[in-house]
Amino acid sequence: MRERRHMLPVWFFIGMLLTIYGVIILITSIVDWSQPSQAVLAQYHPGLWGGILLLLIGSFYVLKFRPRRPSGSNPNPDHR
């Protein structure tokens, strides 16, 4: 009997990386909330918005390209 191998799409791993980076940036931005830098437009907290955006995009890719069984596969081909 031949087994079918299912390859994971690269977009799943890209989504994982974006989600992890988003969480890191979001946590860092929340920790630094009370001490904003003196940079231009720092009052808008770009790290917070960037972290949220990365988290949302990464979560979308992870959920869309997550590994799952093909819909037409029978887990026990001998038993019909």
C-alpha cells in the first residue's frame, strides 16, 4: 500500500514567524508604554500597532494554511 505524503506549505511557517514576531513586538511595546521615546510621532505608539498588525496577519496565515487531512481521504481504506 502506498502512503501519500502531505507537505506543509511555506506560508504556514511564514505565518508562524509573523505571529511570533508580532507577540514579541506587542509585549515590548506594552512594557515600554509608560516611557515613550523622544522620536517623532512616538505618541502614536507605532510598536503597539505594528505588533497587532503582525499578530493579525500571522494568525490569518497560520489558520488559512494549517495542516489538515484532505477532505476525501478515508482513514481506514480496508474498512468501507
